[in-house]
Amino acid sequence: MLPLGGYLTGGEAPIHIGLGDAPGVERFEVTWPGGEVEEFDGAECGAEVVLARGEGR
């Protein structure tokens, strides 16, 4: 996902993930622009999750 915006701008890039009958997600893995990889704890279905660079492991 790349944030949307104009020249020299950035912003949130919300996404909706369909899980079918799964009760949730065990973990999130994000590869940020620049190549850094972070892992974040999972969440139950229906949760709103914010993944912020530098706050994963």
C-alpha cells in the first residue's frame, strides 16, 4: 500500500482485509518503503488496527 496524496504529501492508507470465516489474524508483517520489515500483534475480526512504523518488532 502506498499513501495517497499530492506532491510532497502523505496520509493514511486504510485497507479492508476480508478474512472469511477466520476469527482473526495472528500477526501482521509490514515491509515499509526502504525495505524495513516489522511484525505486529494480530487482532480479532472487526477490529480497527493502526500499524505505525517503529512500533512493531
